[in-house]
Amino acid sequence: RKEVEQDPGPFNVPEGATVAFNCTYSNSASQSFFWYRQDCRKEPKLLMSVYSSGNEDGRFTAQLNRASQYISLLIRDSKLSDSATYLCVVRILTGGGNKLTFGTGTQLKVEL
Amino acid sequence: DGGITQSPKYLFRKEGQNVTLSCEQNLNHDAMYWYRQDPGQGLRLIYYSQIVNDFQKGDIAEGYSVSREKKESFPLTVTSAQKNPTAFYLCASRGEINEQFFGPGTRLTVL
């Protein structure tokens, strides 16, 4: 089983739609959670951290369910510019220090 | 402007050659990381360094080497022992909430 699993997509949605991504993680000792956005042939960029209480940043809402070991990202009123791959990232504290484990990403395509 | 720079952006290497990828940051971060990304795969950790003059192997360290002589710099050498070096290489440094900030990456192609 992969440490972090995501549906690879692609999710093809019309502009203005609401879209949700889920991600599951296998290590119950995971401590921090993030969503990153990666545009084609570019580096990943931090979109938002994910907190147990849930958090919102404009059109983006992230939630964490520790009991079921999944995190989610909701994008409302999607824009053409939201088209990208969204990476689910989990931090585990190991003997050698902090380690981030990346999912393979979910591809989003927003269309007119 | 604070950030992470990587050079070169594109690198072509003949089989049997060692090449060194540069990574510099002016964010004053202690920890730095090297990843490779292959099509359809997540980022995989090659090496990381928590502090100057110290570094640890990641999940796929074979065929790679690093040094950390200065806080700002964390170069990666891809040696001829790396069997499949063609990939997108990403350098990152760790921020205050354990998030990582990435450089723009180097695309290495072995001819």
C-alpha cells in the first residue's frame, strides 16, 4: 500500500464548478499535512496547510480526518487558472528528522 | 527577494559522466532536500541535510552524492553509478511550519 494515495484523475470540470479531491495516508503517526499545486513542468508550490479543525483560504477549503486517515481539498467556483496537478503531502517525524511523503497528484483541468 | 535557485535549468549528460546540480537558498533555512520526479510518480527523496556539515540518505540515494559546506548551498552530484538519471530534480528547504519551498528544478537528460 502506498503511504499517500490520490486519485490521479484527470478531473475535467467546467469553469465555476466545485470540485473535491481526497487523499488517504497509511501512517497513523503522520503529523502535518499539506496541499501543493504543481503546474506542468514547474516546481510544486505550497497551496495550504491542513489542520484538524479544517481551514479555508478564499475558494479553497482543506479538511483532515485523522480517524479515517484522509485529507480533502475543495475548490469552489473553479477558474481556468486552477488547472494544475494537486499534490497531497504528509509529514512524518522519523529518527533522521522530518520527512515529507508526496502523493502522485490529482490532475485538474478546468474548461470553458 | 528570498528564494531558492537551481542551475542549470536543463542539463544534458553523456553516459559515464558525473554532473553536479546547484542549489542555493537565501531563506536562512537550516534543512535542505533533494528530490527527483519521474513522469507519473510522486517526488522521491534522494538526500537531505538538517544542518551544515551533516546530511542523510533518503529513499533513493544510490548513485548520488551531496555536500553541505555552507548553509546556503546544497549541491547534488549525479554519478555514473546512477542507472536511470534522466529525471526532473528538485531542491527544497524547510520553513517554520515544516512546509518545504522548492526551487525551479533542473531537468537532466542522459544522452
